[in-house]
Amino acid sequence: MPTENPSSGTPAADIVTGCHVLGSDDHGDPVWGHVSLRDPQGRGVWLKSGGRGFDEVSYEDIALIDFDGTLLEGSGPPPREYPLHTEVLRARPDIDSVVHCHPPYATALPATGQPLYAFSNGAGPFAGGVPRYEEPVGLVQTAELGAAVADRLGDARALFLVGHGIIAVGSGVATAVTTAVLLERACRLQILATWAGGVAPELRNPGKRYVHAESDGYLLRTWEYLVRRLDTAG
């Protein structure tokens, strides 16, 4: 893999930008977590490798692996949890990107046993609920565990890995990363509401109130802001 910056729109460039957005939004823990993107040529999966924080990821930290974890391009080794990405992508031909990270509020809320209540615009993509994977595993580092996680995710946009973090998926890095960002914000709002006395019953089942937030277009408008914010920060 070349060391110079690839052009915008390449898998490596998309993943680096996605990692930097997550790093700027407190999704690091501190060096764990990954962003992946299905290879457009069908060779496998591009993903962040190595022990680098989201905010410091560079193009040299992006690798291409096949679906069995064999390194094809870039520097390795791939992360031990690569099966989480490969098996979700194998099970979901409708999506091309997976984010796995450990943001504080989206890790804390499911640990309380509460479901996520979608009572805000940002929570709109999750009005149908966020499934939970509750098996007491450490790292998702086998194909069997990855397949079990993919099965629990089903056709949802996101999954709580209870006691571990989250998965967010999308049609590309932009929508997957934005889904992760909005899920963290939704969890933060719910924890704030809980501190203040709890979410009112009429807001726990929003129905069609936030149907406008279920499209990729809604996510992409937020993504464009997040990237502009990165650019402004230098």
C-alpha cells in the first residue's frame, strides 16, 4: 500500500476520515475499535489495523484482508476482532461498512438493562429499537462468534454489545460512522433524562414521530457537518 495519501473516495481515505470523526467525538477507548469497508473489487474488507487511536489513524494503518483474515495489502496484523467485521458483512449484503467502538454512554446505558428510548431527532434512526447481544464474551475473534453477533444484529442499524461497546452499520463509512455518533448522543440524552427523573411514558414509543430520520440522506447531512467540523479544527 502506498504511503502517500490516497485520493478522496478510496477505501483507505474513507476509513481514515471515519476514524478521525469518531476520535473527535469521544469514541476512542483509547486505541481499541475499528472501522471497516467492503472492498469494491470483492477481494475482502478494508479496515483499521494496529493499536492506534481513532484520532491518530493514518493511511499506513489501513489494511485489506480477505474474509478469512489473510492480509492482502497494507501493514498488519489485522485486529483480533476482524471476524466481527467479516461476518457482519458476509451476513448483510445490503451494507458495506461496519463500525465497532466503545463510546462511554452507549456502553453505559445497556449495562443498566434499560432499552434505548428514541425521544429525540438524533435518536430517530433507532425508533425501531436497538437489539442487544448479551453473551459474556471478551473479544469477538472467531468466525462463530462473529456470525452469532451478525445474527443478533439482524437487519438493524446498530447493536449493543452489552459490556463491550456497539456495532453500527451502513451503506458506506459515512452512514455507519454517523449512526455510531447518533447512537452515542441518544444514549447520552437518555442518561441525562434518567438523572432528571426518567423518560416520560409517552416518549418511550415514538411511533412515526421521527420517520424523517430513517433515511441515508438524513445521516449524510450530519456526516457533512462532522467532516466540516474536522476541517475547521485543522
